[in-house]
Amino acid sequence: AQSVTQLGSHVSVSEGALVLLRCNYSSSVPPYLFWYVQYPNQGLQLLLKYTSAATLVKGINGFEAEFKKSETSFHLTKPSAHMSDAAEYFCAVIWMDSSYKLIFGSGTRLLVRP
Amino acid sequence: DTAVSQTPKYLVTQMGNDKSIKCEQNLGHDTMYWYKQDSKKFLKIMFSYNNKELIINETVPNRFSPKSPDKAHLNLHINSLELGDSAVYFCASSQQGSNSPLHFGNGTRLTVT
């Protein structure tokens, strides 16, 4: 079955440190990939998306993600964490052979320590 | 202007009641969705409509009935509410096309007591 896996339900970093949030998908069919962020008591906001153009995708708020087909991964990174980055981050995938449903990973809560 | 708006923001009700959540989008999108987010933050698609036609209907109890009067609105009606229905329900919309990102509303927190 097709699935999206986010390793680590919680990630804690110091302010100014590198942020790395992991996402792997299971499929032999290249999907469309997205990262969304959810701030407390709010809806989800698109950070970035991969749609088979450049493998390194830049998003809002200094985040970027790299699509690695050989590793079936789409990890999210940011060089320097800011306190305002603390939120829940969701990786999501659309497989073209699944009625174009957007399937979410289980989410990773990013905590930023002062 | 709010792109995807849901009402109400909070809904507290008793078991057995019937309730509705409304959703409207002013983005001109063709496709609208309902997602359920449980207490562990897991998001699962429930329904999707494209131009008022149901295109995705996941394994959701038939107590849940979406209604789309036009392509800018997708309402969710829930009959005979149960404790397990407590969750945050998100409406979303997108342009037709598999790589179009979804735009989400701010959610409706439903609490069934």
C-alpha cells in the first residue's frame, strides 16, 4: 500500500541550528510531493511543492526540500531555525494512480529552544 | 479576504445530535475537500467534490453527508453524532489538476459530549 512516513513525531533544535525533518514515501511511481505547516489552532499552509521540475525546491520562510528518487525521500531543511518556526509540519503526497488524493504523513512537531 | 472559510470555528454538542459545518471558498477553485484531523494530529481525507460532483468518498460512516450546492461551497452534515466524531474538520480547495496545492480553512473543532 502507498504510504508516507515522517520519522520522528517531535524534533527539537536550538534557535539558529539546522532544521531537518524527514519524509519518505513508498511507491515506484514518482509522486507529487508537498510540505505543509500548521501553526496552533490554524489550518495548513503550503510551504513548498515538488512537481517533477528541479529536485531542490525552495519554499517560504527559508525552507527547502530535496527530492531524491533513489531514496524515495523528500526531506525538509532550513539552515537556521527561528523561534517562529515552531509548528507542526506535514509531508504530503499525491500519487497519480490513486484518484489524485492528497495523503498526509503523521506530522512532525518542531520545537525551537532559545 | 479569507480564501477558505469554515463556520463554526468551535462546535460543542451532545451525542445523538445532528450538526452541520459550512465551507466556502472564494478562490474560484473547482475542487473542494473535507479532511478530519484526530487528536494525534493525523489528517485523513473524507470527501472530495469537483464542480459539485463527488469524486472521492473514503470509508466514512454514512452518518456523514457532504453537500455541494455550487462549486464554491461544500458543507458537511453529520447525523447521530458519536463521541468518536470529536476532531478538527478541515475544508480545503484546489484548482483541478494533480499537482495543484490545497488551500485549507482554519478548521472546525467538534467536541461531542
